[in-house]
Amino acid sequence: MTLRTEAFKDRKALITGGLGFIGSNLATRLVEAGTHVTLIDSLIPEYGGNLFNIAHLEGKVRVNISDVRDAHAMKYLVQGQDYLFNLAGQTSHMDSMANPFTDLEINCTSQLSILEACRQYNPGVKLVFASTRQLYGKPDYLPVDEKHILRPVDVNGVNKMAGEGYHILYNNVYGIRACALRLTNTYGPRMRVKDARQTFLGIWIKLLLEDKPFEVWGGEQKRDYTYVDDAVEAMLLAAENPKADGRIFNLGGDDVYSLEETAKAMIDANGKGEFTVKSFPADRKRIDIGDYFADYFEIKSLLKWEPTTSLRDGFQKTLDYYRQNLQQYL
Amino acid sequence: MTLRTEAFKDRKALITGGLGFIGSNLATRLVEAGTHVTLIDSLIPEYGGNLFNIAHLEGKVRVNISDVRDAHAMKYLVQGQDYLFNLAGQTSHMDSMANPFTDLEINCTSQLSILEACRQYNPGVKLVFASTRQLYGKPDYLPVDEKHILRPVDVNGVNKMAGEGYHILYNNVYGIRACALRLTNTYGPRMRVKDARQTFLGIWIKLLLEDKPFEVWGGEQKRDYTYVDDAVEAMLLAAENPKADGRIFNLGGDDVYSLEETAKAMIDANGKGEFTVKSFPADRKRIDIGDYFADYFEIKSLLKWEPTTSLRDGFQKTLDYYRQNLQQYL
């Protein structure tokens, strides 16, 4: 990874979902690189936005509280930007099933309106879209590469699939440079930990730091993980490299862990703690995808991205962060 | 193909897009089988609905002029139905690019609201969704099977992909039986011929019968075709067979023709006529998918479907129909 940070110095970047987990880490990195950063976030309480995530960036970023469904605000905000990191989204499985139309508005309609705003007001912008491995559903083979068919298991997955599709389409048809990264189990400082809405690792960490046992559902399912700094690096590489235009890339981790091994690694990193293994709840069983881990050869070969933080190191950094700041995330 | 027509006798079927090309042919077949048929159509002039398509069914079907975007009407209309053939859609490439949000409303939002209506008011219904080979985009390999990744080349394709996804999802999560057929170049009586909005074969036929030369764009691209009676048969087989639930099937043709060979076959069937080969217009070039033909092994092995009408016979039947009825389609 040899990021040309000059690609970001004195440039302008807009981050939707900028007060969220990944958005705020990305903002931190961009500010270090000398980028003029604008953050958009709706601060909907159930989502990942948290003003504390950017407290350390006070005065160094511009914050615009608005919803990506506000097409008029988006038309204004995309103008003059060099980069648009499009991270806003409804990410909860449960919410997408309970309120499928809200999920559709955020993950389909708003994505299309962001792209239309770019086409009309800023066709020179470069977009990086945060997609998800959830589009694949239950894998036919492992590791899963980008040729694997998409078979989403919830409304959220279907809508994210469309959102990703629009980005690639606008790249191919209108030449509005865009690419998508399919993230997998990203974790690290600033993730939501008060519940399992963003990732199960969040609630594990909270309970661990509160000296309470956490629950592992199933336990045998294999997963790979990406530490947030690695995910941010992938986004920057994708933003600055024209080879990424029109492409979709898996992110992934170097090692594969069962959920039970993951739990043990976290307790190891913490030095103490306990968990219980529970069988899958019935309503989750129907959408259980079994094992998943990614083949990330494409982004490795094309953009020279590789994960650099081991699960143990990543867990330690994350635990350190929440030992200091847990109260801000409850 | 051994269709158990008793599966349809005295049963109730709803067809969205029922005054369109395939919908009206399907309605004709269902009425013959003794089904109580309700047709929904918006009669938007640019789409395929045409009252003449069902003139021969006067008094034998119930017609409800409404738009699938009318969620309240749909809630009422799905009730009590045994089958829902979900054929309504915006199908124009050009319109989907010019008015992407209209396409989204019809092909995404309305599909979700139809499925929500079924979930709430008629979870026992069986749905057959008319999908399209356009989801595949430019093929990576030929013939294209259902494992091929989806890479739609227009907004219409992205939205249809989501619409299809919702159907499979509601089958898997809620047990609302649904399947999807990816149609490919369906042609025959009752298709739109006044322009190329539905299929290029339509405008060819109109010009041929008006003794005018028609245009072939490119000419070398290979395609397969499905005669409408074969497509209708596939829908009925999919509706009555529980093996289809949750599945996606390609339709296809037994033979593959270049566009130029297709044009010659049509002129052959007509006994006279001429065409000119034109290079691809620039705005189409960007979304040109090259050759496409389908592997339809899945539906053949599972549902025993096979195309039975050759291109020559199909063209002859179609030309006969429009020789009689062209005025009704101008």
C-alpha cells in the first residue's frame, strides 16, 4: 500500500454518514492528509452517527446535519467536491424487514438522487460507495469472489444491491467515476457498541467491558474481519486510483475465525471475560448464511490493498478505545 | 410439457400489466383453462397496455384500470387470488435513463408494495414475476446460465434486479411462494409494434407490413427468442409447480440467430421485404451487450419446459396477426 496522500492534500471530500463509525475514521485520516472535509449525517438515533466520533476534529471539518433523502440539500452539497465517500445507509436487517419502504428510500432512492445530483452539478467528482458482503447471501463456494452471484437475504441486501448497481451504472454510462467496496465485518474504534445493530462485535465489546458475559449465536460459522483503518485505507486507494473506476471490490481479512474463536480472541485481547454459546433464534435461522469469508485478490492485485492489522491487535486497539470512551457510546 | 390445467380451473388469477403483450396472451390461455382472471393495467400510452389486446375476452375477464404504484388499490385487488402473475413494469431503457425515479417507483417501490400487500392480505398466493435477461448485462460467457453475475446496463435493469430480489426474498423469509422468469426477446401477437419501446422486432414487423425497409443496428450480435405462447406456458408451469418456489429461471430459444439472420428469417416468413444495416448509435454503443443467448437447462429439467415454436413459425403467426390487426397497434 503506497497511498499518494498528495491526491488528497487541499482537495475537497464529502462523506455521507460522516458521523458514523467508518465515516468518522475516514474523516480523521483525510484531515491528516490535508483534505477539506464535509460530513453529512442525519443523526438518526438508531443509526451509527455520534457527535463524539468527531469531537477531536472540532474546527477541522464542516458538519452538515441532513438526511441523504433530502435531495435538495444533496444537490447543493455535492457541488465543488473532488471526492464523495458515500457511506450513509440504513444497515439494520431487522429494520429493513419491519420498515422496508424506509430502507428503500435510504438505500435506493437516495443513492439514485445523489448520483443524479452528481450528474447534473458535479460530473467530475469521484465516488466511493460502501457496499457490503451481505449482497452475496449464503455462499455457494468459499472464499467468495466478486463473480459470486448475489442472493441477498433481507430487504436491506436487495436495496444495497440496487444502490451499488446505480453507482457502477453511472460510471459506465455517464462517466461519473464510481466504484464500490463490499465491506465485511468491519470493526474498531467509533463503532456502535450499545447494541448489535451495526455489528455483533459491538455488543460483545460493551458487555465485556462491563464485566458481563456476552452471547455467541451458533458459534461455528466462519468469518473474516477488517480493522477500520484497513477499510479506510481501501477507500482512499479506491478514491485516488483510476483503475478502480467502475469496479466492485471485496474487502476481507487474512485469517478466518469461527465465531467461537473470534469470541476467544476478544477475551484473550481483553485478558478476561466470558461468553455463552446460544443456538440461533428462529427468526434469524431463516436468513443464516453459514460460513462467509472473502477472496480479496482483485483489490490486492489492482490497488495493492492488503489488511495490515491482525485481529488480536485490532481487538486490543478497539478495547483500549472503549475503555476510555465507553460512556460516549451508551 | 404436461401442464395440469386443472391447477387453473375455477381458480382466481390476477395479472398486473394484464392489457400488455404477454399479460393479454396469458389471460387468453387462463380463460381457456377456466380461470377467473382479473387484469390490472395503467394504460399509460407509452407502455404496452392496449384494450384491443383483450377485445376477444370481453365479458370473460375482469378489468381494473389502475397503476401498480397505487398501493391501496393493490391491497384490495390481491385479496382472494390464487395466482398473481406480476408482469407490470416500465421496460424502456431510454425512459429509465431520462426518468430514473419513475422507473424506480414502478419497478422497485411498487413491487415491494405488492409483496407487502400479499404478506398482509393474502400470504397463500403464488406469485410469478416477469424478470428479464437484461439483468445480466454484457455476458462473461455463453450461453448464460442463472449463476452468471448480474451487471445491468441501465437504471431499468438495476430496478428490475431489485424487484426480482424482493420476490425471492419474500418467498424465503415469509413463505410467500414466488419465482421469477428471466425472459429473453419474447415476441408474438399483441406486442407493441408502433415503435421499438418493447422490442426491436415490433418496429421491424410494422415497417415490413407497411412495405418499408427496417433498420438493423449492428447486425452481428447473436440472440435467442421466445415465442409468446412458449413464455406463457413457462409462466403456467412455474405457477402450478411447487418446485419453482424461490427459484429464478432463464427462458431461451433453441436456436441462436445474429440480428441480420433474424431480419432475413422475418423477411423469409413474410415472403418479401428489405432492411438496411446501420452502425450502432453512439448513445447505444455504451450499453451494447454484444452476444446474448441463454442456457435454460434449469427450467427444462425442473419444470419440463421447452420452447416449441420455431422462429419461422413464430414469425409467420405474428405476421398473420398483424396483417389482420395492424391498425389497432398504430
